[in-house]
Amino acid sequence: MACSMKFSTTQMNPSHGFVSLGPIRPDFVKPNRVGFRVSASGEPDLSVEVNGLKLPNPFVIGSGPPGTNYTVMKRAFDEGWGAVIAKTVSLDASKVINVTPRYARLKVGGANGSAKGQIIGWQNIELISDRPLETMLKELKQLKEEYPDRILIASIMEEFDKAAWEELIDRVEQTGIDAFEINFSCPHGMPERRMGAAVGQDCALLEEVCGWINAKATVPVWAKMTPNITDITQPAKVALNSGCEGIAAINTIMSVMGINLTTLRPEPCVEGYSTPGGYSAKAVHPIALAKVMSIAKMMKSEFSEDRSLSAIGGVESGADAAEFILLGADTVQVCTGVMMHGYPLVKKLCSELQDFMKMHNFSTIEDFRGASLEYFTTHTDLVKRQKEAIQQRKAIRKGLKSDKDWTGDGFVKETESMVSN
């Protein structure tokens, strides 16, 4: 289905976050600390500005259960999240009927459903908000009144109907929300009604719907991409060309969590049956990195810098977030991580990200955003680079080519260059 900054390598240390493994390149020069910008706490500045929206940090509550009502969104703001994306809404919530159980987990070192082991995978068959639209609108309005300086983003989805999209946008905008995230990517349930991934996987439909949305919306619009497609850059490019200010990626990956080997029934099991659902948590992080990298490279080469990228996928630590930002993400969304660790997770994320920044002398997010992108290339280029490097190393080992090349100052080193052991 298709539709030049240098830095040191790092790894996580369980005790405090990051340790340096030394410089990647000998020509590495850290940013000058003169004018080093810090927050009021004396730490590196985590604030970001995206599409004119100012966030205290890049960590955003991803659309889903953590943004399902006023109480939980208020908690997110109180804990310090940079922004909140509410659970996706549509005009007619009566069509949305959820089932229970609707989650299943994959743990290290045990069969599916094992009580032991670290959770690395999470599957859901949950639909968008089943609460009446009027209720959600009232709560969004209340949140903006109580937190006027915080960023609240509405996630919306509708059927393939221009009038319905226009009505939904108009009604949601009246609450005072700061931006829209358009759910073109829910992999289960909604595609049956030509919603969610059914639109995100069809570039022709996507272009038309994005045209309707951007002709109506007066606030920034992010298009949320599905990873369940051959080339994710194609729909991302269509969305940006159709007027969207930003891209969010990735939504969950279509999956079957597993089969219970005692009952022989699939998980999550509802009255003995199940359906494929969306996969998230730590196990999807490498896949998300690859998708975000591809989108970021496309955006860098074909669009202006005022377009934004919000990365999603398996974020549970500052290191996870740093990787996304190094690939060009402006913000980093967390949904499943909050479901597993709670809203206070944001404090850990901020602290660990600041530890990373201090280690590299980065004062702001922009100091390192996209810094790793230039190190991705083709396999053909890797072969060429390695061949050239081997030739250079061989040339160095050969030492002097002629007696006339000896120098007095470098005599000892020149001698050592021709020693074989």
C-alpha cells in the first residue's frame, strides 16, 4: 500500500539517565556556552514554539484515554505537560460503542497475559470518544477558561462528508481550542465507516478531506498519520500540500496481540472473540523512529521550516524523546506511557531530557533538533563510504612512500606508522 550539528553518542544509565561514550567525530565542537539559556529553575530551557503555539516543554498528552474528559486533562496540565490533545470526537457519539476488555499487553519473558515481566507491547481495540459531543465541547471550553495560557488541541474525525467536517470544525473551534489534530489513522473500527485510517491510506480521499478542513479551520491543523502503509511520506506530503501546518506520527500499528494457549481464543477476548487492534508501547519505538525519520527528511527537503512534526511511539523516558527530537520532531506525544506510569511521568521525562541537554551543552531544544538526520543515507552510500574509509586506513598504515617524505619533527610518528606490530 502506498499512497550539521555534531554530537557525542550516548547510552542510558539506570541511575541518572545518560553517560557519554565519547565524540562521534574528532571535529566535534560543542555549542558555545556564552549566552547559555536556562529556565527559571537554572536548567536548560525546554520551551518550544510550534506553529505559533508556545509550550513550556515538548511533551504532549497524545489523543486517547489520557485526554478523555475534563478531570484527566486538568490533571495533565497540573502535572506540567506541555500540551494536551483530547480524545478524538465526532458529531454523533451514539455510533461509537466500545467493548470491555479492550486492552491486551505483551510482557518480556512470558506468554501473552503473563503476570510477570516488563510490559513492552500494548494493544487496544478502543474507539474514539463515546461521550456526547456537547459534553466534550463544554469541558474543552472550561479547560481553556481555566488554563488560558496552556495549549489544548482537539482531535477530530468524521465520515466522508464535507458538511459534517465543516460543522464539527466550527463547533469545536468555538470552545477556544488552540489547534486541531486530524485523526486520519485509527486502525480499527472507524475505517469501516470510511473514517480514520481509511482516509489516511487513500491519498485521493486524504487530499479532498484536507482541502475541506483547511478551508474551514482558523487554527493550526496537524494531520495524524497511519504507519499501516508502505510509504508514510506520501500521505504526509499530501496533507502538507493541502494546507496542514503539521504532521503527527505514528498512530498505532495494526496487530493481533496473541492467542491464549489455554482457551485457544485471541486477546483481548470479548465473549470469546476479538478483532485486530492498534499496537503501541516500547516495542513500536524503533518502527516509529524510522517513520518519523522518513517524514522529517521529506519535510526538510520539500517544505519550509514553519511546518511542524509531532512524534509518537513508545516514549517512556527522556532518552526516547531525545531520539525523536534528534530526528527533527518539534514535540513528542505520550499516550500509552501515561496509561502505564501515570501523569507524573512528565517530570521524569523533563528531568532526563535536561540531563541529556546538559551533557552536550545544549541550551534549547532547537540546539539539537534534527541533528542526527544528516547521518541517514542509502545502503549504496554506506558501501561507498566504508570502501573509502578502508582505503584511507590502508594508506595511513603504509607509512611514507619515499625517503624524501621524512621530516625531523614527525620522525618518531613516521617510524611508528610503518611498524606492523
